[in-house]
Amino acid sequence: MQVTCYLFAGPGNRAEMPCYNIDGLFMQKPAFLKNSFWLKLKASRNMVAILLFLLLISIAAAGIYIGYGQYQSVFNNALISDKTAANVFAEILRERQRATIGILQSYASRPLLVQAVKRRDASAILKHMEDLKRNNREMDLTFMTDEKGILLANYPAFPEAIGQDLSDRDWYKRISEGWKPSVSNVFQLIVGDKPLAVAVAVPIFNEKGDVIGILANSQRIGFIDDVVKRLDLNPQQAVTVIDRSGQIVYSNKYDYAKQITVYPLYSFIDQGAMKGEAIFGTGGSWDQFGKGYIAISSLKTSGWMVIAERTYKDILKSVSGRLIQLLVIALLLFSLITAMIIYNSSLERKAVALSESEGQYRAFFKSKAVGTSQIGMDGHFLEVNDRFCQIIGYTREELLHMTPMDLSPSDCRSYDRDQIMFYLCGFMPRYDVEKKFVRKDGREIWVHVAAELVRDTNGRPLRSAGVIYEITDRKAAEEKMRDYSRTIVEVQEKERKQISRRLHDSVGSTLAAVNMNLAALRSQGCLSSRQDIVEKLDDTIQKISQVVDLTRNIMTDLRPPMLDEYGLASATRWLAGNFSRQTGIIADIKADGYQKRLAVSDELTLFRVLQEALTNVAKHAEAKRVSIMIEQDPVETRLTLSDDGKGFDLSQSSVASNGNGFGQEMMRERVASIAGTFKVSSGPGRGTTIMITVPEGK
């Protein structure tokens, strides 16, 4: 998420904003003050007047230069603050949209909900919506349509809206383009007091992968107020969020809540700015806005944009007091130098006052909206701001004697040291990572670190300048989502186990009894002696036997009993044997090294992934032999599957997904849910190898 800044001096005139560094500007006394000649000068009144006039001109020129530099520095800080606010705002909105899509997708994949949608069972669908609202308080108005956009159900329930055709809505047009999750433009709800809202929608697929419905959540646009409270915006910052069509979703400057409103400056935003590549300024019809700039940060997945506005007038207001101070200091400097020529005794006292004023200015320029730091080429901190100290918990004095490696957890310091020194040597153009830091109080926090090297004119690195912001809350939310996915898998397996038990207790036993009865009747001659009746009975007995065998196979496929009783190694041998009998592909298995059983849920996950991998081999690999190996050591358990098939190009393809499978990405997600790693190695004509690793005591 990168924003480049430009300033417009007029229509079509764009230039990059210059930066001014005033550190040390006041650190040295003027050279002429060190020359004792000026202290001993005995000149005529005219000479003194000429000297004072030249001195006044010099001070005025210096004041103008310093004042301009100060204005540019304040302008630069304002730009940094606005870009940071836009970026952080966009990041929070992006994470919220991702979380909402993830929750909706988890419900859309529920087998019971899919069956309810296929039956168009409104009452069953409503129960799932109630559960969705109950478990996710942030959800607002939830509704479901069929694949053509006809409303099937909504929650809270508004019966008068059921059956309406919503296919003309922006969210339906957007999701139906590729049947992928989407975020809509602003629209007006058709229920309640018909407020403005945005919709997040995900498709619902049946077992064959066909779209059978759409699950969506409409959020009234007031939800962004909660995001703004977390940002603690500067009162001078005007922030606006717009959708793909330029309609205002949120603004603390424009009136947008009562009716759909188009952002006044939307027509001036070019395609580059829509991609987050530009910030631009003044001219033409900008008069209603006032000359200034706008900072844009784009949410690429939804097409929304976060815009931060500021006018030059606002910047002048913020710097006017300091310019007045600068003028006063300049007059004071003139008086001091004049008095120095006449009175040598006042020189030191005036110099101290000037030095103190310089310190106040430097402290102002180091103030930032995010944590910032500078690191020397030896790896030590050169400078940090107050926000950096707040995040880490150390004082500035303590940090100036430390390195970033000192903030890393003990088990990561060696790796971090190598990475940072590799970066400082210039082998990496940018250091951008999410990592853990240890605060002074011992608490571990997650931070996003982004830094770049500052180089001299010859391209040699001088120091590193970077920013950090804390992302501990976001990391915790991601972990909760992984736990939620794991829970869904466990619930699915529990349902399969229940189905298996019911088939065994009812269908299987009943059909076996019927089979026995018919066989007994035939053997005892209780039937007519006509041959055709006997043949019919024989055929019936045969079909019932097939049903019994089929029922037994279904129960085994749903939940292999040997997996619970004997573990992964035995279940894998059984699966490999069935695979060879059904496909004719030779399956070799080596599992002698598997001694200590994993948790039942972990074994079940590995078994399901192995089932899918063998299915892919049978359908796509054209292999003659498959090798399965289960290994175990004190550190980890490894499951490896290799075939001698035709393989595939990893850069252009992935493990195929089929109607009953979940493909390479879903296998990867299942393994990740048990803290494992999933790796695929393949190439045309080289076969395919899948390796799954699960750490011990995860």
C-alpha cells in the first residue's frame, strides 16, 4: 500500500515535494561573532549604520530562508500525517472486509446450509442466519438470494421483502461476474427506514461447484464511525471514504448520511491515483475545495479509496504562530548582534537563548504520527521519536544504546541479526516485515516494520530510516479465525461419524435381516415351484447383498473404523490397498517409523489429505506406482506421497480440484489448521511429491 506525493502549482504543473532538514541549522554561531575584530571595532556613526543595515538585510534573508524551510517542513509533516492516516484507515477497512468475507464463507460452506438452500427451505436458512448474527455481533443485516438474485430470506426478518428481484443491485452484478466474494458500492436498503448501506456478498456452491445462492451482509454506513474512533484523527484532517463509483461511504467533512452523495473531487482523480500511485493538488475547479492536496490510499480488493484532504490555508494557520515566533527571534537576533557590537558582556546570554530556541524547533520537527527511527550502519539506533518509545516501552536514552536485535525474542535474534546486517549492507532495497518485539516490561508484541536505506550521491548507504506500527490485535484476530476454521472441520467430522453410526444401526441391519428371511423362504420351499419366481428371488437376494456391501463401504468411507482403533499407519495401509484394487496402480507404504500416535483430529486431517492426494493421482497423474512413507522423530511427524506420473508445472498449475475434493490450496489450509507445513514438488515428466510435516507437541 504505497502513495507517491505530488504538488500542483497550477493546472497540469506537477512537481515532487522537496524535503528540508533543519537539524543543526542553529548549532553554530555565525563566524563573524567569533572574530574579536568586531568586538573591538571603533567606527564612525555612518560605519555603524551601514553595518547594521547589512546585518538587517542578512538577518531578513536568513529569516525568509528559514521561514520557507520551516513551512516546507510543516507541509512535509502534514503530508506524512495524512498519508499515514489514509494508509492506516485503509488497512483497518481492508482487514474488516476480509474478516467479514471469511465469516460469510465459513457459513456458506456449511453442508446443512447448502442443503437448505438447495431445498429453498426459508425456515432452515433463517436459523443459520440467526446463528450467524448471534455468534458475530458485528454483522448488521444478513440476507440470502438464489443465484438469480431473488431474495429467499433475511435477518432480522422483513417478510415484505421476500421474493423481490435484487439482480439490478451493484453487489449482485459484481459478484455474478466471476462468482467471487465482493464488496458493493453504497446503495439504499429496501427494508426498515431504508438507510444507506454497503453489502459484502459471497457465493454458495453445491457439491458439484455450481452456484446455488448468495449469502450477504448489509452494513449501514455508520459502521465506519467505530473505525474512526480507533484512529484518533487530527481535527484538521478531513478524511473521506468512497466506493468504486466515487460515492461517499464516510466523511468527516461532507454531508453524506441522508442520500447517496458523489465525492466533489472525484472527477479529478485519474487512473493512477485510483491505484494509489499519486497525490495531487491545485487548479481549475478546485476553487470550491481550496488550493491544497489530497492523499489517496486504495483498497484494491473492493475498489474503495480513502482520501485525506488538507488546504494550504490550514497549513498556514498551523504554522503562522511559529512564523511569528521566527520573526520575533529574528528581531531578537538582530538586537542581540547589535548589542554585541556595543556591549560585549551580553553576547553569551543571547547565544544561550538562541540555542534553546533551536532545540524547541528540532523537537517539533521530530514529532510524527507513527513510530519512526533512524539506524546507523553499525546497527545501533541513532534517533527515535516519542511514538516509537511508547510502542516499545523503552526511553529514548535507553534505545540509543540498543540495536533492533535487542528488541527481538531470544530465539529470533540470530536470524534477525543476519537479516538486518544483510539489509544495511545494501543487498536489500527495502526492509519490510511483520515480526515480534519484546517490550521493556517483557510483553511480546507484533509490529509491522518498514524501512529504507538513505544513500549518498554515490549510492552508498548512510543510515536506515523506517517506521513501525503495532499489529498485535490483528494477529490475534487472525489466530481466532484459524481456530474457527479448525472447529468447523471438527464439526464436519462429527457429523460424518453420526451418519456412519445411523447407517450401520438402521439400514445395514434391516437389509441383512431381509436377506436372511428371503434365503430361508427359498431353502424351505415355501414358495411356488415356478422357476421364474425362484429366479426373481435369487435376483432379489443378490441385489440386497449388494446393498449391504454398498452400505458397508459408505460407512467405511465416511469414517474408517481402523483410524480410531489402530491409528494412522493402519488406516493408511487399508486406504493404499483399496486404492490399488480400484485403480490398478501399485501402492507401496512404509510406516514402521510411526510409533507415537498423534491426536485423533491431527490423524484424521492427515488421512483426509492423503485421500484427496490419492484421488488426484488416480485422475490426473497417469502413474504406475505410488509410494507412501510415514516417518516420526522427536521433532516432527512427516507424511510423504510420491508418484511416477506425468507431473505438472508448479508455476502454471496446482493440484487439481474435483467435485468431492478440496484441491491443493484446501489441502494446504487443512494442514495449516494443525500447525503443519504442506509442500509440493513436481515438474513435467518428473512425477509429483507431496510432503506434510506436523511438529511434535504443537
